[in-house]
Amino acid sequence: MTKADSRTARIRALACSDEKQARAELSNLLGELFQIEAENLTINHDQYSLNSLNGFFETVDGDFFFKFHQEEGEEDMVGEYYRADILANANLPVDKPVHVSNLPGEQILVYRRSSNPRFSDVLRELDFSDDENAKRVAVAAEANLNIKLLKVCKETLHPISRDEAASEPIHHLFYERMVDPKTGAFPGGRYQSFYVDKQFQFPGVSLNWEQFSNAKLVLNGVSYTCTIAELFAAASERLNPINLAKSGGVVAHGDAHNANVWFEKHNAGASLSFFDPAFAGHHIPALLAEVKATFHNVLAHPLWLYEPDQAAETFAVKADYSNGMLKIDTSWQMSSVRHQLLKVKAEVFWKPFLAKLAQEDLLTDDWETEIRLALFLCPTLVMNLRANADRHNEISSAISFLVAAMVGSKPEHGSDVMTEFFDGIAPKRKTQS
């Protein structure tokens, strides 16, 4: 099946231009695939639906929720794509779909409709809330989930071959967005179409690709070691799937941003469970397993990545470019609940897991570089961050690249929130006796 033949690609495109026709074609597709008559079908338009489409419908058997992805090259994928059983068999909390289509270009999940909110929506409210008790409940739920994640990662950690590392679909979220999907040439894919030879607009500053990508970056007064061009080039080498086997593999969701996580309140607090394990796997390179969750659930908030219009109304940005140096200063910062979530991720998952890798002699000398480069690709390749190219404006674009560079590159001097994060999770060096 070619991209032109993909019915999910067509439906996703129609949802932006002719929603009535999109609903009709989706109803027909659901009927063909699952022999169900979908009624009162609605399509959600929310800030998290970046590469996917989701919504609700009713049948005589009850109410349902559907979701499907449309990744570049997805039409050529074969085999099982949505793999909830992998997570369930590892004793991770996961909502299993009642209907699944694994056909290339027609990969759709259908769930019983849940009354629980997504964790992303819960945290969106808490970003601007004074409800400290609600924050404690949310952070405790995150901590409990990370205890389970750590247990599974430790139990399933195993040596993997280069072929096993390269076979995992998680690379669709990282390396494969930087290269041509047919030839594998770099630069290609989203990287090339989003940024190479394009114009970049920030408040009071307009730069071409050469100027922007090679600029010395000074962000909120901190000078960084790497340029944007250097970060992409380093990622194209270090995150090549054939180079990711050295730290072993684990069972993981791989794309557990909080729009893929249900939040369920109960008397004892709250619990979290996964859905939409589109990129789950048995041999996910260990250091990639929790990168998407670390970035998208913490550093992408508040507002700037998913709600750029509101970011522009909320935060101030000042930009200046001279003598090859780009300075960006902004009032944006993580909210208190995001700081707490980052602390949980560091202390409950990353620190003990890296210690386990070191104990098993699976921790590479450049582990921090690998994680940083993967974090850098999370925002830059999930959507086009250039102002006026898609969703972003001059203010949100400036914040976007500031955060991307901050997670990807070390400061030349001093520290920032990410150096503190990495210093906190680094395994202790063995003392010489």
C-alpha cells in the first residue's frame, strides 16, 4: 500500500478540511474493519493530536473511543503495530482495545469509552492551580507508575543485537524523522522539510537557516556549547538505530506522553494506566525507553509546545542576533507541578535505572549525550517549530528552540535545570582501591 492509498491518511487530512466527509469515511472504514455500525461519530480537535486522530462513536453495544496514527512511512510497516499485549504481559497497567486493525495504512484502535480523564488534561489544569492537594495526588500517581516502570525495565533488561535494536518502531519517533524514508539520506524527513533552507522569525529577529543553525546560542544569559546544526548532526549519528544496542533493550511503551495515559481517582488517591502503545516493543534500546515521557510530560509545559497562541499571550520573549550570536531571553519557566514531576522521574526512575545499567556493565560512557540528543529531537521533530509555518508564532518558536537547545546541549559554564537533572541521576563512580 502506498501513501496515496492509505485511508487513515486521507481521513486525517479530511478532518482538517471537510470534517463531515471525514466522519463518513471513518464510519465506513470502521464498518469494514470491525463490522460495527458507528453512530454519532465525533472527531476531537485538541492540542495533543499532532500525528494522530481520535474521537468517539456509539453503537448498540455502547460508547467507544477510537485513535489512529499517521506517521511518515507507516503505510509500509508490516506486522503487529499496536501491541498492548507486550505491556500487559510485563504487568504494566494498560487499557487493552476491544478492536485492533494492524493493516498498514489502516492501523486503528477502538476502546470502550472511559469516564477517566487523560493525565495530560489533569496536569494542564494543575499548571495554573493553587490546589496543592491535587498536585500531591497527581505527583504520587506519577511516582507509583514509575516504580512499576523501573521494575519492568530492570526485569526485562537484556543484551540486544544491532538488528534487534534497529527493528523497534520507536525509531519512527527519533532517527527516522531526520532521514529520507526511502533512501535513508541525511538530512531528510521532517528535519529537512521543517527547517533546512527555511526562514526563522523571532521577536525583532529574522534569520535564514545558515544563520540560525550555526548561531552561538545564549539562552536566558547562559551560553551553550552546541549549535542547532551540531545537535542535529550529532543526533543523526548517535541515534542511528544500529548504534543503540550497547545499553541493552527493555520492554516499554516508548511513547508514554500523558495524552496516552488515563488518570483514575479512587479513595486511596489516583492511579495511571497506558493506552495507545503504538511504539511498544520487546527490545527498545534502554536509554530511549522513557525519553518521550520525560520530555513531553515535563519540559513541554506549560503551554509553549501544545498551546502556542496562549504562550504568546502569557510569556515575554526578547531576541537579539549579532556577530553570529543568537540571544533569547524569556519569562517562560516550568510550573511547580512540572518541577515535581521531573524530580520524580529523576529519583524514582532514571537514577536507579542508570545504576542498574552501570551494574550490568551496559552504561555507555556517553549515556548523557544519547539521552540529551533524544530529548532534543522530541520537540524539534514532533511538529514544525518555525513561526508562521504551522502552529507556532514568533514567541512560542523562540521558547521552543530555547528549550530544545537547553535539553540537548550543556552550558559552557554554570548550570541550568538540565545539568542539575543529569548530575542528580548520574551513577556514582567506583572508587579505586
